[in-house]
Amino acid sequence: MKVEKIVVIGAGTMGSGIAQWFTQQFCSVELVDNSTDQLSKAINSIHTSWDKLVEKGKLTQEDVHKMKSLLKAGKLGSVNKDADLVIEAIIENLEIKKNLFRDLDNYFSDHTILSSNTSSFPIELMADAVKVSRRSRFLGLHFFNPATIMKLVEVIKGKDSDHKLCEDLYRWFDEMGKKPAMCKDSPGFIVNRVARNFYGEPLRIVEEDDESKMKEVDRVLKEVGGFKMGPFELMDLIGIDINYSVTCSVWEAYHKEPRFAPHKLQKQMVDEKRLGRKTKHGFYKYD
């Protein structure tokens, strides 16, 4: 499996984390975003992370110097058309993703693997946007935040994805220290389908914006359930807007099955722009 030249589309939290992880495997990585400011912010954040790891003795200065030379940032029209793997990590909007994949299909070489980091949309729907000849090299690669620490990556085989290609990528990630899981192409795949109940039931338990109840639910699930973070802490970390969007997508995909239904409190938080840690206020407040 040749995975040496990587292009990551989207320099948000997930995209920058994915780009950082691949660079730490000493791949050549190009991070792409329409926003120059976002690209600059992402690169600076990654460099700062590496410098701190050097201070802690977890990386050598020599390795970090090499990684910084391997990581580039730019616009789509300037990146290597001969990339081995492209990972889309943009907003969870199906039509925007499909439009992007049409452009990617026309831009990159025939051998380039196109993949989506989507957390909820079926791969088959996005594969419809590319040429029939490309569909065997189109699949899902769903990472988890923070991508540099979380071991799991879901390898999602679409209807037309080449089975051997998916298996080869599975083995490559395993060799690189990830814990890959082969998933069928169904809404939410494995983790986000199971996680709807991890978030949904606590929301139904607290019912309203009551921080004391949220803290109690988080405490019980950590102390008794063994989770590292409670559901409200985790939603704040992920971003309540992202969590709400995924919940709505999975709910719609399962024909509005009640157990996947979004909660009114999620929508309230999004409407009030209380999105979690990134806005310093979500279910909890942050300094």
C-alpha cells in the first residue's frame, strides 16, 4: 500500500488533526482550505503542538524539523495532482461535499484515492458525484477528534469501493498504530450510530438547561460507567453545532426513527451560539 502523498481538504479542527497525524507518519501532506486565515491558524497550531512535544521529550527536534518541511498549506489549484490519498474534512453538508468531489475527481490523477471523513452521510451518495471509473477508489475514512490521539479510524466500504483497496488501507492504518474498523456503508457507521444514544438519553434525562443535572449525569457515567468524559463534556469538546448536525443527519437517514431524534436543548444551544469550548460557553462555561 503506497500512502506517501496526502491532501487534506478542510483546515478546521478535524482536518488539521488529520493532517498532523499523517505528517507524524512522515507522509508528505498538503492542507487545503478556502480561508487563508484558517490555513495559517491551523499550521501555527500544528507547529506549536510539535514544539510542545519536543519540550516534553516525546518528539526530537530533528523529527519536528522534518515534519514541518513535509507539511504544506494552500489552495486546491496548487496542490499535487498525483496525490496517493485525498481526505475531505469539510462541513457536514451533502450537496457541498458532492460539489467538492466533482471538482476533486476532475483535478486529481486516476490512481488517487478519494475519501470522506463524513460522520453520518452514506459514502454511496457522495460517490455518485464522481465518474464511474473513480468509484472503486472512493471510500470513507472517519477519524475521531483529536485525530492525533484517538486510535480508531472507520474504513467505510461504499457500494462500489474496491474491497482489496479497503483491506489494504485497513492494514496500513494498523501498521501505523491506528485501530481501524471495517464498516458497512450505513448512516452513522458504527460509533456515531451507537453514540446517538450516549448523547440523546442524557439530554432527555436533564430535559432543560440545568448545569447541576448535567454535571451529575457526567459524573455518574465517568465514575460508574468508566467513560473518560461525560456526554455533556464531550458534546462541548466536539462542538454542539457539529453534534446537532450529525444527530439530524442520522435521524433523517433512519426515516426519523424516534430513538435518533435530536433534542430541543441541542437546537437551543445552536440558536444561542453556545457551541461548547470553541465559543467558551456550551453546556458549561470555559475561561
